[in-house]
Amino acid sequence: MTNAEVPTSQPQSHSWLVRIPEIFEGVAGEVLERFGATSTTRLGQDYYLIKTPKPSAIHESESAKFARWNLPLDHSWPCNPQKMEGFIEKAAQTLLKKFGDRQPQGLFIGQLNPTSPDKYYKGLASNLRGRALQLFPKLDANTVEEQAPEKPTLFCLVGKEGLFCGMQSPRLSNGLYAGGSKYIDQDSPDIISRAGAKIAEALHYLLLHRPPLVKGSHWVELGACPGGMTSELLAREQRVTAIDRAPLDRRLDNRPGLKFVHADVATFTPQAGTVYDAVLSDLNGPPYESMDHVIRLSRFLKPRGLVVFTLKIPRIESVDEPCELFRKTVKTATKAGLRLFAQTHLTYNRHEFTLFFEKVS
């Protein structure tokens, strides 16, 4: 056999489902290329079915921050469920056959188009999960928040394109729900602003990485007006020192646990002996200025105190510019004794990422 006839081994390709939010659609091709995608199929609203020889890049590359959620594709059934007789029973039996012996801690099913006004697939996902749970042995996690972040869960997504399933830990998938999003009811007249949904989802997301803060924990919130995040924290029985040059919504007047400081964040200095459990910054303006305020006030954080920081991106025209801004911000925080332990793009974020730090000592 001549050298030309010697077969060359090719890296094994893996099928993966990646969710890239619509707001990043302009750079989705670049992100997927950096994930090593050799083929791409668009599914649903935000999803891309890719084949890649280097799935580690989905979790470890700088571009990973653009993917809200991901899943190894262990089973796919391309079909139109709405037109298939007995779809639920056939799908449930298949899930048991393919995944029952792998002992997932839980089974959660979402939609490929979760915000669609058509409720058919929402009902289908719920009914399919209900039937599958009747067939599976008892699972450890009955609700999403009962999952152990590091143990494998069976996640499925269903839509007009079919059924797509895989097993992975919620932490590696970057979300406790199938698809990664926790949708927050914003129709209530008590909702003060969209920002409240961001901190509500951020606190849910934190369960992937550390226990929730206990009731009565003390937050200092930078740039709190009009008070959407403040309201959410107070509803969780947290204490909040809210700082802003503009007044808070009057609905927050006299709320237990709230101290409002009507001042510029730059001039605010806590009283001697003050200790905070967490710093929250959703400030507008240049990120380096926002981080400078966080660092100055982090001196009043207890060890392992939490920082929830919104990194505002001026524009997203490429992958490199946001990544460079991210690197500079994290480098500055690290020098000041803040350790980045998680990052994500929340459902209610726009051109921004939510970063989670804790104080090293």
C-alpha cells in the first residue's frame, strides 16, 4: 500500500444543540465556527444543531458566553409531532428505552419556540413529560430546583421540527430548565421594571454554582432607580441599601428591609463597621467606571461575599470586541480580590452579560 493509499483518521464529530439568543444572531456564525461546527442546522427560535470534533470549546472557549444553553444530542427524532398519531406514547417509550438505564436525576422537557403564542407545544411538552415520568423509575429531582448541579439530567426539546434529547449536568448545560430560561411573569401591576426579571433569573441561575443567600442578607445596590431589582430582593426577604441620584418608585416607600440613599454612587461611603453580603451593579455607562465603584465598595463585603455585575456591551458587531471588554473587566476585578465564578447571558439581558464574582478574602 502506498502512502497515498494509507487511510487518515478523522476526528470524531459530536452532535450538539446550542442556543444562541436572537440578540446575538449577527455573530452566531462566528460563534459556531469557533465551536468547531462542521455542519449547522437551525432549529426553532434560537437553536442550532451542529456537528463538531471539539465540543469542549462549547464550554471552555471565550465564545461560550454567547451560548445561553447547550446539550449533547444523544437522540433526535425529526418529525412533525402535531401530525403524528400516538406521538406522546411512542416518544415516552423511546425515552425509557434509550435513557432509562442511564439513571438521570430528572427529566425536563421544553419547547424549541418557547415564546410562541401557539400553546400546542407547551402542552405537548408537559404531557410528554407526564407520560414519561409514569414509565421511568422514580427520579431524584421532581422540580428543576431540586437538581444537583453536577449530576446528569435528561433534557428534551420539542417543536415542529421534532424531538431532541440528551443527558448532561445542569451546570455544563448552563441552565436548570430545558433551554436554560426561567421565564418571569411581568404582567402584574406590581412589577416596577424589566430589571426585576433580570435579578430574579440571576438568583435562580446562581443555584448552579452556590447555595442561595439566606433571608436577611444585606445587599448594596448601585444605581437602583426605579427599583425593579430592589423590589425583587425585598420580596425574597433580603435587606437592601439602594443608592441612586434619582428617586425610587413610590411603591417602595416604607418597605421593610430597605434603606434608600439619595446620592451619586461615586460619593457614597458606607458607615464604619458596615458589612455587606452582596453587591449588585446594573449601572449604565462605561463598564470600567461601574467596576471601579464595585471594587471600592467590595472592601465592605464579607469573605466570599457575592457580586452580581451587569457588563454592558456598547455594540456587538463581532465576537472579539465583547470578549476583549470582558477580559479587561475580569482582570481588573481579579486584581482587586474578586474571583469570577460564573457568567451568562440571561433571558432578560439585552446587549449585556451578567457576571458573578465572590470576594476571595
